[in-house]
Amino acid sequence: MSLLGFAFLALMAYGSLRLIAKAVAWATGSRYLAFRRLAARHRGRYETRGLADSPIVSFPQGEDLVRVGLAPAPARGSGVLSTRIVVRFRRGIPFRLDMLPVGSPRLRQLVRGTEPVAVGDREFDNAFVVRANDADMARDFLGPGVRWSIHGLQRLVRPGGLSLAISPERLLVQIDRDLSNDPEALFTAVAETLAVHEGLRAGVRRRISEGVTVLEGDGGPDPDEGPPVCKVCGEAVVEGQATICDTCGAPHHRDCWEFVGWCSIYGCGGKVGRSTPASAFRSTTPAPPPP
């Protein structure tokens, strides 16, 4: 047998052993150990999705629903497996905020209608870029208690590996680290996210008591802004398969739709979606300006 043939057989044997090890770990429950323990801790549901896809843990938090899992493929950075904690609001809120690390490439895609917000904490303002549709409400929300919880989340990951987004439909925390087998870190991440959620709810109650105007849209894409943006992960829907909500027609990445469980558009709540190639939306991309 030639050296090349031997190397090929050795590579095939190594790959087979890896697949067998993964299957055994999944079958015996050692894989995603932290997710299993989280479900037990909060008396929630542990939803398996087969060997290829990571599970999702869901449990109620007051009138809202928390879902925890690994980020769908469209939302992952190159070579990064991220943990996501999503709190779906039963009742929408009149607030939108994006908190991204300084230097994040996603800063170019932030939603129109928001403005930069500085909270006056030098360490925080130097680490994150915050944009919101209501600057006063953002500063109120990002008070000392919520910033303390955000710093607690930041300690779980390298600098620049944490982002937070709030829309009328949900609160999303993304940690660029796989916490599926680290129960202590995952419990901390969920606890700090729930503290942020409570701070958000308290801030919304205060703001609504002052009187605010809720601006609603139909969820459809704006042709002037290029391809539609998935409201779950914040990325453009231009590759792979998309899921279109049968109720309102809003497009989502298929993985993002499955991760959240239903339509992400405020006031819709649709749970039935139809699959379509994301390439169908590329025609909405505006032509580049002339040099």
C-alpha cells in the first residue's frame, strides 16, 4: 500500500471515530450538558433537533418566554460558535436598541430611525456603541444595575464578544462563546440576561407612564435599504433558504425562524412560514454608486 493510500485510510478512520464519539456523547447525554441542566433548573423544555442541530431550552419568565441555544449559522462569525439568549415579549414594547462592541462590522447595518447614545460611563462608552430610537429611555434603561449585569456578561467572553439587541418583539443577548457544556457559565449568562430583562421592563413601565408614541410598520422590506434584514439576527437575507411568514410576509433566515419559533415582527405572532430561496431578495439590492 502506498503512503498516500495509508494516509487516506488513516484520515477516514479518524473521521469515523469522531462521528462515533459525537453520536455516543449525544446519546448518553454528555453533549450539551449545560443546556440539559438549565432546562431542569428552570423547569423548562429541552428541545432536541437531531444530531446536526443544537438543542434549544425554553422556559417562561413572567409573561415572556426565554429561549437559549447556539446561534443559527447565518448569525455566527467566522469560526465562532456563539450562545444566544432570547427573551420573547408577549406584549410588544415601544423601544429599539442595539449595543455592539466598538469596531463591530455590524455597525454598518444598524436600523434607520435610531441615534447614537452615550451613557456617561467612560468604560462602558469606550467598549460599546449604543444606538436607540429613544435616547432618554436608553440612558434610563442602561443605568448602573443593567450596566453591572452587562459587565457580568462581558466577563464570560473575550473583549468584543458580546452584543445586545432590543426590538419591540424581543431582547437578544449574543455571547461569542459556546457555553453548551459549561453549566456554571451558562447559568451566569442566563441570570445576568434576566436581570437586564427586568431592568428593561422597569424602564418601559416608567417610560410608558410618561406617555410615548408607538410607531408600527407592516414588517415589509424597504427597497431603498437594500435586501430585507432578518429581525432575529440582524443580518441581510441573501443566502441559503429563507422562511416567509404566511401572516405578514416578513422574511427570515430559516435557521433564525426555527430558533425563535415564530414570526419576529411586532404584533404578528405568525407561526406558519413558507420556504423560499433567499436569492429571490437579491434584486432589491441597490446598485453601487458610480466611482
